[in-house]
Amino acid sequence: MHMKAVLGVWLLVLVGLGAAAPSVFSSLAGAGWQANGSESVAVRDFAQEHFGGDASSAIQVVIHTEDGTIGDRATTEVIEDATALLSADDRIADIMPPTPGVTVSEDGRTGILIAGAAADTDDMVRLADDLSDRITALGTDTIDVLPTGQSMLWSDFNHANHDAMMKAEMMSWPVTLLILVLAFGSLVAAGLPLMLTLAGLVASAGALVLLNMVTPISVWAMNFALMFALALGIDYALFLVARFRDALRPHGGSHGGTTPSASVDVAATYGTAGKAVLLSGITVLISLSAVLLVPAPAVRTMAVGIMLAVVFVLAASFTLLPAVLGALGEKVNAVSLPFAKKQEHRSPLFARWAGVLQRRPLVAVLGSAALLVLLALPVLGLKVAMPSIAVVPEDAPVRQGYHLVQDAMGDGAPGMLQIITDAEDAEAATGRAASTDGIAAVTPAMPAGDDSGLVMFQAVPEVDPSDEAMTGILADLRADLPESALVGGAPAESIDLQDALDTWLPVIIGVILVLGFLLLLVALRAPLTALVGTLVSLLSTGAAFGVARLIFQEGHLSGLFSFEPQGFLDGWGPVFFFAMIFAVAMDYTVFLLATVKEHHEKTGDARLSVTEGMAHSGRIIFAAAAVMVAVFFTFALAEPLPPKEMGIILGTAVLLDALLVRLVLLPAVMLLAGRAAWWCPAWLRRILPDVSFSH
């Protein structure tokens, strides 16, 4: 083993990428929640180019007074101060003061100053980060000054979620370490998964910062990378270290340090468990790569962040970990707890459980499948939408400004729709918009400040921007307006993104299932087992989303988890969480089926191989699931809703998948199938590579 060379290379990688890592959360992009190529994005671009930056990404400042009116001496001074503050930044284009009949309430006590966007959406979110506190500080004893608008929303949203996710991560580490110590019974062995995780985290954080210099990467990419590096790093290390410790036993503990026999044990480990880990990593990467089909920068770069973390964890698993294992040898069991001295890789408990399944395989299949189907039934009524203002804390300035505007100007005022059309169609467009059901009012059409021949006006909906009726209002507007008219604005951007997510969801599910099946087919050379192993993942996924509907849409247990139900699940959930759940589920599938195949290659006995596969992988799957459930459910304690959704959905999926699918349903189906589980037609066997998991 080339311990020094490997450590030297990793040291260079971690120092190089680690130098960039500390700036990961401050440098990554805060926007990107849009459907590229959509009508609403085109409106935003036109507004920024031709209308002084009065786009959905503009900074909005709400000025409210109870002791006077907008335009009196006190409010005029505040407006001038806000104008001076905003105009000093080159990311601001034109500044539009509160205008009666357009951005001033009927009672004259609330007005909106609009600072046009002269930069892209990510820079406008960074500007919101920079100016939010300074804008709020302009308020006086009698005048409230609050920043709001789409850029401010994403700024507060990102900060609240980042803080919550970091707290959840910190809470999960002690629990993770405790589970690892109990699983391994040795402090040294338990420390190896954490070493793997930290290496993957530092490397992926630095890589994301460098990649962000080429193309904007969402700050959410690091949040998810952090979580998956921890979960998968521990998964892979559990499987590899457990197999290495098992390989040591025939030597009777006679060696320690870097010896030829230690190198042989490492080779045996990677000749068996190493192949399963590699197959698992490829499966995870394939599942997440399907998300890249969605034409939304934030969604795509979240997938990229996780994929980078998986690549670095895999790299560490196949270079850093074997070098350390070869150097440690028998010392991997150092600082062992008393119970660990009798611990064997083959678990008698899971061997007995496999015996129970052998006696009643049909009961196990029907019982576990029925429970999963019952939990999955609510998914048929699942509603999804982009997040509402409720996802930011109640005391956030953006939420306070939002409600001030609603109280003064109507429910739909914070989400005005922007309509851009040719000047000759302006009269027809404003008339049709005003007569559209669900539109409370329209503002006068304003010509562009150049010779483009365009005009823009706002349509104020009657309902809150997150109300499901907004989808129908937008569709009616687009159908009724002249052909030259384009409809955008923040609500339209959310609806267009949701439409894109809904459109691509069946495609993504299909791609993930087909590629997952093909990968298992290549590895196992068993069509029936590959098909069953792929399809049963749908049951745990469906059950997790069924539970999600009950909790997040219907509001059950909302008091326990301390959140305000939106009446729907956040829109990216089905696409992104499906890919993540399927990746984790296939992780366990690979560990189980690779071990079963290894024993089938040795014995040729289909039923015995299931028993031995369970005995040798059941405890690892159980421990890995316990770590993941602990990691995911800590996010359920977060205050913001999105981390709470992620934690509960992923935690529920892992719990159900490990306990009901991998440790009950899948082995029971294989027991029922018997020899048919490993049947493969001769023509297919000639095509497929011969991948062996025995050593």
C-alpha cells in the first residue's frame, strides 16, 4: 500500500480545495428558481432591458405610516434616504418612487419604492443580502421601512434555511458518532467513516466554489452536498470497514500495521464489498443525473452539488480508505468496547430473521407490500406548488413588508403580474386584462424608455400569489391577451417553474427506473431480481410521499413539528426527493443483492444465499439506515419549512425502505422465486459482462 503517496495527494487536494471551501456559502448563487426558456423569464429580461430594471428581481421598499401619508415631509425624507442608499450601488438601474394609482394605497399610508435590477438574479439576491438591514434601519418611530420583493424573499429564504440546515448537521454528528461506535464497537473503526465524510465535504465545497466561477451554482447545492456526503460516506465506510474486519479474522489477530497480509485483506475487501460500493455510487450518480433534465438552474445545480460530493466520497473510498486500512491492519479494532470482542461480521440475529422469512415468505411479501401500499394511497391527492411567503420566519422583514402591502392594497398586490406588449396592442391588452376573471385592477400602460415600441403594465390579482387559483388566472390572461403580449412577474415565474417540474417528473422517473434496472442487470445477470430490486423502491418512495401529503398538505402533526401548513408540498419535492430517495434505496439494494450474489456464486443454493446475504449485510443496512434516519430527522427540528419537509420525507423513506423493503419484502420475494431469481437467458448471458462479487 502506498500510504504516504496517497496521503500526500489527498493532502494537496484538501489544501487546494480547502482554501476555497470557507467562502462556499457566501459566494454561491442565491437565485435560479426559474424555468429557462419560459414566457415569464422572457418578460423579466425585457423588463430589465427596456423598462429600467422594473423586473420581478427588482428591490422593493415598502414605506408605511400611520401618522401621515406618502408624500408628506416625513415620508419624503425617508424616500430620499432610501433612494440615496439604493442609487449608490451599480446593481440598481432606475429608481421609481411611490406613484399614486400604481404603487400607493388608496388611503395614502403605504407606498412601494421600486429599485430596478441592473444585474442578474443572483447578484440581485446578493444585493438584498447586503442592503436588507440598512433599508430596515431607515425606519423611524412613526414610519416603517421594510424591504420586500422576489430578491429579498430568496435572500431571507436562503439565510433561514442555511442556518437551520447547519444547526441540524451539528445536531446529527454526535448521534451519528454514537451509532457508529455501537455498530463497530471500536472508536478507531468508527472514526474512519467520519474521515471519509470530512474529506468528501471539504473537497466538494472547494470544487463548488471553483465551479461557481464558471457558472452560477445554487447555495442549496452545498446544503444537500453536506447532507449526502455525511450519509453516503458513512454508508460506504460501514460496508467496507465491516468487510475488512471480517477479512482480518482468519489471521487470528497476528498482524498489525502495514504487512503483506494486511494488503491481502484490503484486496479481498475491495474485490467483494468494493465492487458493491462502486456499483452503489454509480447508481446514485445515475439517479441524480436525471434531475439535470429539468431546465431550472437551482434544481440542476443542487443535483450537481450532490454528485460532486458522491464523486469525492467514492474517490476517498477507493484511495484514502484502503491506504489507511492497509496501514492500520489489526489496529482498526483498537479502543474496542467490551461487547465488540465477540462481534462477528456474520450476524446470528439477521440469520435467524432470514430463517423466519424462509418459513413464511408469502406472508412477509403480502404484509409488507400491503402496509406500504396503504401508506402510499394518499399520494393520489398530493398537491404541489412553489413555496409561499409562509416559508420564511414570521419576523423576517420581507414577510412583514409582504403583509403590509396586502393589508393596504389587496391580497394579490405583492404578486402583481407584469404584461409587456407592442404599443399598438396596449389598449386592447389593458382592456382584456381588466375584464379577465380574477384580476382586481390594472395599472396604466407605460412606454419603454427606448425605441423598442414596447409598453408594460401590471395586473393585480384578486388572490394571494400562492393561491392555487393563480394558475387559472395566469392561463386565462395568456389565452385572452393579444398575440404580442407576454405575461410574467414573480407568480408567473413560480407557476412556469412548477409546470416545468410537473412536465419533466414522469420523464425523470422513467429514466431513473430504466437506468437503475440496467445497472442492476449488468451487475447481477439476473433479470427478475434486477426488475424486482428496482420496482420495490417505488413502494417506499410512494409511501414517503403519502406520509408527506398527510403531514404537509393536510397539516396532521403540524403542531408536533411546529410549522404552518401551506396546503401543498413545495414544488421541487417530487422531482428532487424522488431522485434522492431512489438513490438511497438502491444503495441498500446493491449492498443486499451484491452480498446475496456473492454467496450464490459460492454455494449455488438460491435460498441459502438469501440467508447468508441477510446475515452478512443485514446489520450493515440496519446501521446505515439508523445513521441516515438520524441525519435526516434532525432536519425535522428546523424552523423553516423546506428543511423540515426534506428531513421528514427522506427520513420516512429510509426508515420504510430499510425495515420493510430491504429486510423483509425483497429477500422474501427472492425466497419465493427460488432458482428463478438467478435465471438469465443464454443470449443475454453472452451479452452481459461477468461481474463476480466473490473473492
